[in-house]
Amino acid sequence: MRVGIMIKDSEYRDALVQKLSKYDNDIYVNIIGNNIKDASGSVILTDISPLGLDSKVLNALKPRTVFIIDSEKNVRDDCNTIFKFCSIPEMISELSLVFNRWHGLGPGINHTSRLITVCCETDSYSAERCRALAGQIIYLHGGSVLILPLSYINDYGVDDTIRSNSLSRLLYSIQCGRDNGLEGVTYTDSYGVSSLLLSKGRNPVAYLDEEELRTLVSGLSGKFDTIIADAASCFRKENIAIMKGSENIILFERGRRVTGIEEILEEDALKRLIRVKLTGGTEDVLAMDECLKKMFGTGKNESIKGRNSKEIRN
């Protein structure tokens, strides 16, 4: 995502540019002057009040601009706004939403949530590894975690076939902007790990197109601190798109099959790939610990709290 910064407060601007640049390697920040052509292809972040702009200029800029405000007074309802002293994840979420909408990419993930895609050489142990990963994240870092199955067979299903239309209802609720859309369509086990209420067997999520899948992830990211997308060995193009948009990509492997993941992912996404070698012995525990350190290590992102007030990002 490209962000053009047009902020008069130089001290605030410089601090913001530094935080945005360090937060995510996928964010390209450019300080622009009075010439808007310098922000070609970028979403604009500015502290200029929309009330002070000519109506023609405002109408031209509104679809791609986020206005920074310090109060709720005299704010136009038809403009994208963000509070000046909100958190960096909240700001990036709003910028991503505007950027994706402007470019016609559909909704993006809420950046107060962490999206992790898990891949495996084979589907046989993918669910087991995802559950273990989810449990470790909850135990060590807190927050709410949901596992989203992306392969054709759902290993997280329930025995209630009456709920087979729950995915359709959930997508409809998200598209309509209903905050209670997750009520009755997710469940949480005794370890605190959540899943969608879908039947066992054929997985309807694996038949969603890219826009529908992005919509689903976007809606879930507004409710859970961490989403683990279990792609297993299902490398269909829609899953690859989610993979490329993930903060982390984990490949659990035993060295018996070639996944070709290096050819699937672009160079930038490969930088976020974490390979975990499974042996079936005690080394697997150490490998998982090392994986979590790479994901939640200090020095990259600011600390934020989960929706249950437990720290989930260092």
C-alpha cells in the first residue's frame, strides 16, 4: 500500500512517517507537497480540514483521502476521517480500507488483528498444527484466536448439519455492516480457540471467490485478535491471495514432499515465510517456540492489547 503524507505539523508528520515505515514493509510512505501529482497511486493522509477545500477539489480527493481530525466538531459525514492520536494499527486499517476501496480491491483486513496463513506438505496434520499454534498464541500472548479452514475438507466441523447455511448468513451480515454478524456462527472450545460453525466434510469456504473470501477475512478480523487461515496443501489462487496478504506465512514440513511454495509466493511474501521442520520428536516443541519468537519478537511493532486486554503484540 502506498501512502502520500500531506501534514502541516512537521513534528507529528515525521514521527508518524517513522512509525508507519517501521510497522509494515508493505507500506510505502511518501511525503508530498502541494502538488498532488506526487501521490500518484497513493491513498492520501492529511491534516488539512475538508471544510477548507473547494467543493470540486474535495469531491475529487474524497475517494482516496483520509482526513486527520482532533475533534468531532464540524466533521463531514461523507469524508474518511481518523482521530489524530489513534493507534498505528487503527490508522493503517482505515488507510487500507480506503486504499482497497479506491483501487476496487474489496475490503482489507483490520490491522488491529494478525492474519497468519498455515501451509503443510499434506493435509493430514495441518489441523493438529493449527490447533497447537492457536493454543500457544493464547497461552503466551493472549487475545482471541479463530482458525479459518481454507482447504476442501473441513477438519473443524460440527455434527449439526442444520448450520450449513451459517456461512451465507455470516457473509450477508458482514456485507451489510452488522456488528452482530458473528453471533451464532462461531464457537469456542475449552482451550479458547474459535472456529466457524460449519458441518464436517465439504468445506464451503473453499468454494468462495476471492472477493467473498476477502470479505469474510475482513469481517472476522474486526472480531478476533488473530486469524489462522489453514490452507494446508490447498494452493488455489484465492488462498494464495490471502496468503500474500498475511502478516506471517508458516510452512510445516517434514521434507517428504515438494510444495513449490517458493514459486507460488512473490519475493516480498517470501520474506514473511517461516519454515518449521517437523520430526515427530521433542525438537518439534523447540521449533514451535522459535516460530512464535519470529512472529511475536520484540523490536518490530508497538505493543497493543487484545480485545480481552491481554497483550498480543510486542
